[in-house]
Amino acid sequence: MTDDSPGVGGDAEHTDDSSTSTADLTHTDAAGEAQMVDVGDKPDTARRAVARGTIRLQESTVAAVRDDGIEKGDVLATARIGAVRAVKHTWETIPLCHQIPITNVETTFDVGDDQITLTVAVETTGKTGCEMEAIEGVTTGLNTVLDMVKAAEKNDDGQYPTLEIGDVRVVEKRKRLLDDD
């Protein structure tokens, strides 16, 4: 069976091939048990990953965010803190994810009429990439927006009829070998 949907941050095709042995899998040992990938022999490289996602809200809620009119406080400042914190703690929440030295995190909000888009750029220097950290920053940042505005989003039945978090994806991934000088 083939899954034609793109994988995280790429367009690699996933194939369920029963001829694949556990020796071919990177996150399992010879016995099929989960393991962290050994990146010890990989060279240190400068790496950057950028992820983006959107939360759709009622226009009145977005206007209140824009005007700093949400009762809980500054939504975007709080979401920025949540995003950066999530980036720094990704290794604690994603099984088998390496703890990497984060050298920079940038968060950018684009506030539209009925949505807020969050872009998180993460940089590191090391042996493995930082795309999981960028995605974790986006999802936690958007969840923080939700937590801050949920009272404004609820309808009379206590539901959230227009609220939607989606379109979360890696939009850029780069690496560059470090010079030996």
C-alpha cells in the first residue's frame, strides 16, 4: 500500500513494503526494539528549519487579539514564549528525538482577518536537524493562542464552531557543513 500524502517537511513517498527488514529501519535495533538513531559519526553542520501553521478564529476574536483586548492578556507575546519554550524542550516530548543545542529561534505572526499564522525558524549547529523543533514550536504556539482566546471563541453552546488549527508544515530545511578553519 502506498501513501501519496507528503511526509513531515517533504514529499517522500512512504511505502508499506513487507520486504523491509528491521535492519533497514533507523529507529529500531536488530530485534525490532525502538532505539535512538546514532548520529555520532555525522559531521557537525549548521542547520535551519522553518515551520508554519495557522489558527482560524472568528473575525471578532482576531480583532480583539490585534487590539490587545483579550481578557487573559497579550496573546501573541504569550504564544511566542510558548513556542520558544516548546522548541527548547522538543527532545522531552518527542520519543527518540535528540537533545540539540538551539542557537536561535525566530517567531513571526501574521494576523489576518479571521486567522493568525505563526512561522517558527530554528537554528542549531550539530549532527541532526531541527525540523521537529520548528514544528513543535508552531503547534505549541498555536495551542497557546487557542488557550488565550477560547473564552472569546465559545458559542452559546460552549462549542468552538469556527476554530481550526491546521496547515502545519515544514516550509524550509537547510544545512551547511562547517569549515574546519
